[in-house]
Amino acid sequence: MKIAALQLSTLPMSEAKLDYYFRICKQKEVEVVLLSEYTLNSFFKELESMPISMIKEQSNHKIEALKKLCAVYDLHVIAPIVNVKGNFCYKCNAHFSPKSVHFFEQQFLMNYKHWNEEKFFANAISKYTLPIFLHGGLRFGIVSGYELHFDMVWAEVMRKNVDVVLTPTSSTFESSKRWEELLKLRSMLNNVYILRANRVGTYKEEETWQFYGQSSLVSPFGEVELSLGDKEEMLVATIEKESLAEARKLWGWKKQVSKREAL
């Protein structure tokens, strides 16, 4: 199966750019597309000072555009988006299909002094549940960038027999090498593909936040198969069931876990 990662900065209200890339996806027979974080909405630091009515307008416009485009191009699109209900904002990942849309609240949120999503968003704190969907004989798991760091997330990835983890991020500063090693380790230990779509562009306050892209596909053997640069680009990759089966047979970790789960 062919899948794609779009690394973008915040999109304008026009749907022209998404239409352009989705048309290419259709031509290349791509079936699943992952968008980077804060692509449909303004970056988090901008949202903090934005009227909630403006955030809602931004989100609703992009939701309607994606519903239409997925139906036109027969695509499944995973896109981080701010879902506004009443006077509250919820950080979500949306799964757009040709016929429906489903929202999944992000379950771990950053709570750092310089980037406190946990304080801003009204996401519920509850028992972790991994969002998954099946398509083309593959099981996809949706894991936001910050969530990627937590072991309980990966226990669910293995328990639910996920084949491909879709990870939208907005990584910045000097974190590129750490992210590469983290993705390689998680993919190898769980024998899954990881597709990461990372944001590009800048945000300026006292210092400039540079979002460096480098979206990538990491194999079930923990190897970076494809990687982009630091500009707006699209990565198109092929997921091979044979590679998944080979990695799992070689390492056998899932069998070890299954034995103990049965006890």
C-alpha cells in the first residue's frame, strides 16, 4: 500500500494547496495521507492569544474542505485539528475517510512552561486508549508526537497488533537527532512502520522557533527508509506486509508477549 506524509506550515483558508497535493496522491495511488501538527490550525503559541470564535471558524472551514476532498480523491487522511465545543478547545486527531470523519482526543499533552498544551486544551484525563483503524488489510494506529514517548502507548500498539503508526509532530529547536533515534528504537522494538509528518516554517517571539521538517518513514527493522528536508514537501512511501512479517519472525517479541498475556 502507498501512504504519504505532508510536511507543511499552517495552511491558508483556501483549499487549493490540499487539492494540489491530494491530486498528486491520487495519481500516485496513495491511499492514506498524514498531515503534520498545526497545519489546519495556527501554531499553538498563536492559538493562545486568538479569540475562540476565530479558532472555531478556522477548524470548521478546514473540516468541511477535507470532507469534500477526501470524497473527491478517495483518500483516508489523518490530520491534527483543534475541535471547538462551546467555550472549550480540544486537541484532536481527525480521521477523514471518503464517507465519514472521526475525532480522537490527544491523551498526553505537553505541560512545559514554554509550551503548555495541557493547560490550554480541555482534553479529558482518562485511561489511555489507542485510536486505530483498518484499511487495505493493515492496522493503523494514531500516536501524536508527544504521546510517542510513553511506554503504555507502545504496550497498546503491540496488544492491538498495529502494523503502521502514524505520528504527526511539530518538532523544533535542536531535537532532530533525538527524534530520529526515538523513532528507530520504537519501530524496531515493536516491529512496526512509523510514518512521521513534521511541521515546517517558523514562529517568532523572543527567539525564532524553526520547525525543521525531516518527515520520515521508519521500517519494522528500525531503519529510516525515506526522509525529507526542511522545506514544504510530500513523502510517498510503500508499506510492505512482507517486511512486517519478516521482522516479526526474526525477533519474535510479539510471541513472547502473547504467551504471558494468555496466563
